Amino acid sequence: MEPTTGLILRRITQTDLSVSAHKLATLILDGIAWKDGYNGLSRGTAAFTLTTLAEKMDVSRQYLSVLLGELEASNLKLEREKPNGKFAPWLFR
């Protein structure tokens, strides 16, 4: 079954996460590209710098790292990688 925004949103809300981690997951979901070629990203990918995410969440980068760790350890199976070097944004799938 092809994932949709609604399906992933249901998974987020049904996963045992802190309120802040739910908010972060929803923010990442909002940035996911569902069409090939959207901002040069492959289908089902979002790209953010940690600074941008911290500003959108209104939290410190240290707390953001804790929340990202919570999402990675959860059943959401969020993948995070930085394939293009130090100054490239993180990719989330």
C-alpha cells in the first residue's frame, strides 16, 4: 500500500510519543514531498536543517536532538540521513 499523508498522520497520532515529538513528527510530515521532483527530493522525503526545525518548534537544538532520538526509537521508523556533507540539510523519510 502506498503511504499517504493521512495514513502517516494516523500512525503519528497512534504512536506512544511525547506531545513535543508528535508536534515534530507532524511538522516533518508537512514537509514531505509526495510528488517526484518536488524541490529535487525523491518521493516521500522531507529536508530540514536542525536550525530550521528548532526555530519552527521553538526549542533548543539540544532538546530537538532528544525529540529526534525519540522519533527514531519509536514505531514510526523515521529515517534520518545527511548524505551530502556537513552543510547539507537532513533528509527525513
